[in-house]
Amino acid sequence: MTYKSFSIDIDDDGIALMTIDLPGQSMNVWNADLMADFPKFIDEFIGNDAIKGLVITSGKASGFLAGADLNMLGATKATTMAEAFEGAWALNGTLRKMETGGNSNKDLVKGAAHAKPVACALNGLALGGGLELALACHYRVCADHPKIQLGLPESQVGLLPGGGGTQRLPRLIGLQGAGMMILSGKPANPQAALAQGIVHAVVPADQVVAQAKQWVKDNPKASAPWDKKGYKFPGGAGSMDPRSVPLYMGATTMALKQSKGNYPAVQAILSCLYEGSMLPIDTALRVESKYFTKLLSGANAKNMIRTLFVNKQAAEKGAARPEGVPKSDLKKVGVLGGGLMGSGITHVTVKGGMDVVVLDRSVEDAQKAVAYSQKIVDKAVKRGKMTQEKADAFMARITPTDNYDDLKDVDLIIEAVFERPDVKADVIKKTEAVIGKDVIFASNTSTLPITGLAKNSERPDQFIGMHFFSPVEKMPLLEIIPGDKTGDKALAVALDYNAKIRKTPIVVKDVRGFYTNRVFPPYAGEAMLMISEGVSMALIENAAVHMGMPIGPLAVVDETTLKLGYDVMQSTKEELGDDYKPSGNEELFELMVNKLGRSGRRFGAGFYDYDDKGNKKGLWKGITDHFPLAEVQPSVEEVQQRLMFIQLIATAQCYHEEVVSDPQSADLGAIFGWGFAPWTGGPMSHIDTMGVDNFVRIADNLAQQHGERFNPPMSFRDKADKGETFYKAA
């Protein structure tokens, strides 16, 4: 029998070698073909007496098996929960059949039957369903390479390990070790896995298959530890052991501290560990599949899979790239400006494999970009993550200069000078005088419209915006902004560059503030309005964090500085004149910035107090001297609703105005741009989940209570009336 997803080679000893190698894919995953082929072979393996044992390995240089194909999981359809369970049980059931040889646990424990030996030769990373396949084998040998990862990361997309991971891992290494690994989703390297007992041996990469075959040959009768007489759960009797009570109390507390109760997968994982450790393995595996089915059928996991995996992957592969434009080969990039943003852009560009010429007013100023990267690579060397030789080679790629002639042979220009139109206009003209005629010019700006800046260019069709986020080397999003005259080549080159630096890109409309800087300010502004109303700052900050935001809005304002917010407010007043609409925060900005000098963390004080090193000491209590606390405070839910809906409304307005052209970009930009609650899958996913009609109803109610800023766009009202969603139903 032949198979699409793997090859089978049976040697003279009757040992079958399964080499998983999905055609046309860089990495093996549990896709439809492998899910169909694997059960067929397991039946043949068990039923064919000529096959004495099995070794499973990978034909991919990239790794062993990276888990389930999330595109397939995200598109899972089932008419009933029973049907959904059978789909979820399919892999679990097959792995158990392989593990037992089709025999019952009772017969295996009695010694009345045995399974054929199965060994796993892990020649690369094994994550999720890849590690679960390995755990269902009787013997695991792993290649000795520190970069190999072995882990169960399903919690990071709102799921739990559904191929036996929540049951086999704790039966191998104990509840505490397994619980920490599954809940965190963090992988282990081979040596750590060996020390924990996850694998049996770690050997040189060219010996893994031979070692696995030898074990199979030496062990003609096999069974898993939990299928042997006298097996005891590591550390005692699992959840029946009184010593496990503190574990569950601590694990639940720690899990809630991290998840804030927003991730159903956390509770489901704890339930699987608790219930499963008190049950026979066969029953425990079915319990796991039931929890997995419930999660996969819920909106939380579907939204997270769609946004954090499917849409993210599509964006990073260049889904927005114009067709018919040849791929550019970018080898050298000119970065204009050695300040904070220019330094970060320089670093990620070199990390992406390109040389950089960084230009500033003086060589001394340009050297700041060199020093910025030097600090990062020195830290990497100190921590053993980079050799000194590689660090030196990295730094050799950066050339600081104050001479525009040094830009003559670059393949791309990225401008990151001071955020003033006149300063940018000057460098545009000087740069275009020396660079090649086909070189694309990208401007890093957070608010200035690209079409206006492009008026300073002699080739506006080759001019485009790239909005990086600070710190550049850590923030994952890149907003790409075509101007009115930007051509396809400029957009294609911007996306080709992004592919090298490995950011998550979204293409947005050329309007002031673009997308992220049109949504985050209303969110921060709402928090400040609540201060003016007498709402406790602690209540505001804690409500936001428990809603799923990474930090509170006031802490973010301190990081970005109130001075910046004040300056933006002033420039907006000047630009709009009589059309300027007060936000309600003018008095607060004036007080904090001009009267009190509490302009943010960088200035030593803001909504928080800071020590001499810039570390938070706590919220500033003196705010109540200027804005007394209201006698009756709103509930946490009321504060959360305002903070959530002001973001949803601003996102909806951007979508209505086609600042973002699709819900995917809106969701990606929100999560990776300003940290919008990941558990929702993004604001557009969240609106779909609650129902557009419900979104409009709640927004209207908030508008009546707090003002017209909560009014939803007309297109969303139309969508609600028609009963439509923004994403097509799965």
C-alpha cells in the first residue's frame, strides 16, 4: 500500500521505517492527508505479522512534526456535538490503537497480550500533535541539538493538546511538570526533555534512526508504562493524592493571574489534568477529547486560530502583494536617521540579512545606531545566544555616515528622521539626488499623510509609508501606507522587505494617524475622561488588564508620554482651526504637562510615580487633589465596557472609512499594534462573536449615557439590520 504523506521501508528484521514527508510543504503537520493515511497504516502494521516493529521519523530538514494544521482545524465543520467529538477523537483513538496494538488495557496489564514496539526518532522539532505522536510511542530518541523544541503550545491558540498530551505527559513526568508545560505552552530542548523523562535518549542527529531501530529490535514486546502491572502515577495517586491539592490551588491561582479568566482553554486543561489523573487511561483520553471538542466548537479558539495563525501567516507570506511584480532582491538598505526609530530599523534590517548605511547630520549621530545594535548583540553574546564571531559579523554590516553619496548603491531607502514635514522634505530631496532611479523611498511616520510627504519627491509612484512601532526590534506589526500616487512596485518592495525582517504587515489607507494611531488615542482618551469624572485610576487600570489588555491605558500613556499627546492635541487644533472638536481631556493635559510637569515616564512622573531608574512606584495619589474621586464608583464591568467599546467603535469607524480594507487587517493591527485583547481574535472578530446587532445596541446605549463618540457607523447599522457578519461563517 502506498501513502501520500509518508513512505514505508521494511528492513530484513521486519522493522518498518515510517518517514513522514508531506509533499509541497516545508514542515510536517497533521493535515488531511496524514490524518487519512496514518490510521490505514496502523491497521496494516497491527494486522501484518511480517512487520515486527515500527520506527517513525521525518524526511524534513525543518523538523519532525509541528502539530495540527490550524487551517484545517479552523475550518472544521460538524452538524452535532457528537459528530464533532468523533472528529476530535479520531487522532486520539488511532494513537491509542498504535500504543496498545489494538489490545485492551486489561489484557496488557495481565500480560495476556502485548503491542508491537514503536519507537520515535525525533530528528527535529516536535510540537503539539507532533510531540503527542512521540508520547504515544514506546520509546523516544531525540537528536542532540539545542535548537530542537519539544512542547505542547496549543494553549496559545485557545486549545488544549487533543492527541493525548494532557494524559500521557503527566503520567510520564507528574502533574506539576506537565501542568506547567501545557499551561505555558513553552517548549523544552532535548537535554531538558531528557532530564524530565519526556525522551529516553539524546544522541547525535545521524544516529537517531539507528538507535530507535536497535531498541525496537531488542524489545519485541512492548507496552506503555500505564499499561503495565503495578504502574503508579508519578508522585503518588495523581489527583487522588492529598499532596496534589496545593498543586491545583497554586496552578489555578497562577493560571488565573495570567489568563484573567478570559481563556477557556486554561480551565479545560486544568480539568483534563484533574479528572484524567483519577481515571483509567482509556477513559481519560476520551475526557480530553470531550474538552477539546468543546473548545474547538467555541468562538474563542476559532477566532484566535483565524487571526493569530491563519490570517497572520497569510499576511506574512505577502497576501497583499500586487501580482505581476518581480520579487526584489534587497541586499543593502539606506536608513536616514540614527535616532531611536532609525536605530531599531537598522537593527532589524541587519538581522534580516541586509547591509545598512545609516545616515545622520553627523557621523557621531549616525554612530548612535551602531551603539544601539552593539548593546543588543553584546547582551546576546553574554547570554550564549550568539557567538562573538557572529556578533562581529553582524556589526560589520552597519556603516554610519553623514555623506549622502554613500547611499548611491542602496536597494531601498527607509527615512526615520524627526516627525516634521520640513525636515522630511529636506532629506527626501537630498537622498533622491544620489540614489538609483528605481530605488523605492519609504518614510517611517506615525501620523503624517504619505501623499503630502510624496509631494516633495520627484517620483511619487516610488514613495510609500512604513510605520514601525517602538521598540522596533520587539514590536511585531508594520503598517504599510501607499499614497495616492504610490505604484505597485513600491508596495511589492515594501512587502518583500517585510518578509526579510519578519514582521506582521497590514496595508492601510493614507489618512492622518493611519489605523493604529486612530484607534489607540480614543482608548487612552476614554481612560483619561474617567479620571476627570472621578473614577479611580486603580479601577481603570485593573479593569483594562482583567479585560485582556497587556497593561493599563494610563501606563501606556505614561510610556508614550503625555507630552506627545499634548503636542498632538495642539497640532490638531492648529490644523483644524474652528473645526476642532474638544475631546474633553484638554484640562487634564494642560494640568499634567504644563502646570505639574508630569509628562510621562521619560520625564520622571506621569499618572504613575517612578524611581530614579524609571521603575514604577505606584499610581500617583495626588490626582485626587485636582479630580476628586466620585462617591459612587462604577462597577468593573461598566469600566470594561467603556474601554472595550471605545476601541470597537474606533475600529468600526476605520473599517467604515476603508482605512483598513478587510476585517483580517483590522484584527491583526489591533492585536499586534496596541495589544488589543488576544482572546477575542481582534475587534472585528469580537463584534462578529457578540453579533453586529448586539454591538450596535450596546453602542447606542453607551452613546446615550456618555456621548456621541460611541455612535456606531451607519454601515454597521445596515449590517445589523441584514443579520450579516464581517467574516464568512465557518
